[in-house]
Amino acid sequence: MNRTDTILIAGGRVYDHDGDTDQPAYADVLIEGDRIARVGPHLAATVGAVGRTIDGRDKLVVPGFVNAHYHSHDALLKGCFETIPLELWLLRALPPSWPKRSKEEVRARTLIGAVEALHSGITTIQDMLTVFPFDPEHVEVALDAYQELGVRTVFALQIGNIPGVERVPFWKEMIPPDKHRYLSASVEPFAGIHPIDAVMAEYARHRGRRSLVDWALGPTSPEFCTPDFLERLAALSAEHALPVYMHINESKAMTLAGRLFMPEHGGSQVKYLRATGLIGPRVNLAHSIWMLPEEIDILAETGTNVVLNPVGNMKSKSGVPPIRDFLVRGVNVALGCDNCACSDAQNMFQGMKMLAALSAASEIEPGPPSAADALRAATLGGARTAGLERALGAVKPGRKADLSLIDLTSPAFVPFNSAARQLVFTESGGDVETVIVDGQVVLDRGRVTTISESELRDAIQVLMPGVRRDLAVVETRVKELEPYLMRAYRKAMAADVGTNRLIGQK
Ligand SMILES: [Zn+2]
């Protein structure tokens, strides 16, 4: 019997989180439909004819990475910015500062971000998308792009109901009132529709329509959401079993917003969330940098997940998260690549290496995370944020067939001393050869199979003059605001928030 929806990966070494992470065992992998059916030695002799056999010799088979924090809205802005503070960056890069984009641009940016991700072995993308001004057609275009490309997506619309000028510390009082209309956060309140109503209408319209798209909720961050807003999202998350992705304590200024605007919660954004009920295993807190020990305890006690984005956090001067504290206290740690305009790469190898290296640079004693810990964060940790920890993150029977084949003849793996350490410390992503998502080969020996990359490049080339024109306008405006923004930024950086997460600063 020749079953066309079966794939046999024959003769490779299969990375197993629970096995020998230095010298993974040789095993064949049988994929039936969207699932891994069997993993074991010499399967070829027993399974009969299959739709396709992939030669796994000199290959390492690894679980697909789960990028647990990303935004596709600025995917065309990679390489546009130097290392600038988060609050100056967001005014340049994020949708509320920009005129409305075209559907063609939404499609192109969604695809190029996801194509870059696939090339480095990311098989699941958590896209926390800002559609501003809100337009249901843009949601449709983005979801169709993911499904067509064949990458798994956990989709959340980013929403909030308090304007940026009200909650970024010192903006309102230090920036002239006639400039306030140019000040915005990652998302602003929608005009004419309650943001949660907009999200739930989209959820009702799209749920179950695309095999690769799961839904989640995306309140931007606690300080931009009123208590009743968060309480309603907590109820919806429970009712529909929807994961929740949110930023928290990313920059020092964001942390200071908690101290200034949440006095009834001791200035703690985490305690504010706990009071609204938006905490627990379905809640995923991106960045979590400026966390106090008692806040980490709350995350551990409630099973709340953190999603660390070490590369973008360095570039935006946000700081170093308490990585080891999270791991030692049993907080689930996932990894994200965050925005193309601040990370800038959609590359989990960079993220894993930075996770291990930053923890090393901020702790005197040797200790976690190990390379294998970083790989767990990039796979199983991310899967857990979506409630998919039993479906994704490992090459094991019964799981979704989301995996990559990595070329072990590359100099990065010669000599082959340790799969885990060479994946984390040596590999850069260029040796990801073949990627399978949901049982479909979407990257075949380095080439995307589902769309034309050259047509996508051509489409982006057509779009870029308009993007660059708008960027120039945004840049000019932010430059005029910069003296005021810098004063507010410096005042926030001089404040005491009870912890320090910046290297070399007292
Ligand atoms: Zn983000």
C-alpha cells in the first residue's frame, strides 16, 4: 500500500528532550497525515510503501520551534532602527503612528515574517497582531496568508482601552499638549467599536475555519487596560479556553507605570492582574523583565507562563529578565523573537543562545539554563503557552508532525560533540534544510514549497517605496518629539522601582 499522506524520515538522529541530548539515537520517523505515528530504529523494513521517503542520514531531526511572541505588523521594518529605547522605538515602528496599510502590504508582511521563521525551523508562530485602525479585512488577509504558507499560528489581536499618553510615565506632563495626538502605545483604543467586541466577532467568524490557526486573546499590557476590561477577558479566556498573551514589565518605564498608576496593588502589575483574575496557566506574560521576587512567586504559584524575548530586549535597552529565578522557581519559560523592527531576526537560535548567555552574564554561579533547557523553552515551553504541550514541542508518536531536519555535515556540527550545545551555541539557522508542519513539507531542502518566494520578493519591492515614504514622515515627527521623549525617558530611568535589570547600572 502506498499512502500518499505518509512520510518516512529514514536514518536520522532524532533529538529527544528526555533522551541523550548530546548524542541523540538514530531512529526513523513515520508521519501519517498530520501526526507522528512512530519513532524507532529500522522502521523502513516494517512500514511498507510510503508516500515519500526523506533521507535522514547526516541529519538531526528536531522538534519545530514555537515562537511564542511575535508581531507581524512591522515585518517590513527589519534593519530600520539602531538600538534605541523602547518608548522611542514604538512611536517609530508600531501601527498607531502610521497611516492605514493596504491589504497587499498586510499579506506581504505576514508572509515574509513567516517565511523567515520557517527557514530557521520555526513551525508555530504566536502573532499578536495590531490592526490599527481596526479592519476585519486585514485579519482575514493575515490568517489566509498563514494558512496558505502552511505555518502553524496562534493568533491574537492586540487590544487595549487606555491611550498611550495616559500611561507612559511623564509623557502627559512633560510633552506639550499640542503634541499629544502623536503619542501612542502598541495599540490605541478602537474608534466606534469596543475592542473586545471586535475581537470576539472575529473569533466567531474565523474559529475552526483554518486547520493551522488557533486563537488567543491579546491585551497589550496591564497599564493600558482598565480592570473591567481585563476581568471580561479573563471570563472569555475561561469560557472559550483561549490562551492570553500580554506584555508586562518590559522596560523600566512600563514597570514604573505600575508603581505610579496601581497604588492599590502596591504598584505591582502582577498583583493588578491577579486582582482581575487574569492569571494562571492560560496567561502568558511576554518580557517579564523587571519582576520583583514576590511577583515571581505569584507566577510560580499560579502556573502563569513567561515568554522571554532576549534579543529584542537587548536592542531596545529594556534589560535582562531574571531567567534563572524563573527556572529555579518552576515558572514555565518560553521564547519569542518579537518584532522584526527590534529583534530583528525571526530566529530561535539567536534567542536560545542569548537566553543562556544572558543568564550567565547576570549570575556569578554556574547553573541553569543549560543548552537543553534553552531547547525546551524554544519548543515545549512555547507549546505550553498555547495549551498545546501535548501536541507540539517533541518528536514523539501521537504529536503533530512539526519538525525540522538539520544538516550535520555543516561545519557547525563537525565534530559532533553535543546536539543540544551545538544547536544552541553554534548553529545560526542556515543549516535548517527541511521543515515539516502538520505533516506537510513546507521547506524542502531550503526552498519554500507552498508559495513563490521570488513573487513575494517582487511584491515587497513594489510596496517598499510607499513604506519608506511613510517611515520618513514618522521619523521626522518623532525627531521633533525626541527632546521631550528623552526627558521623560531619563526621568523614568532615574526612578526607583525596587529592582535593577540593566547591566552596568546601579
Ligand atoms: Zn511584543
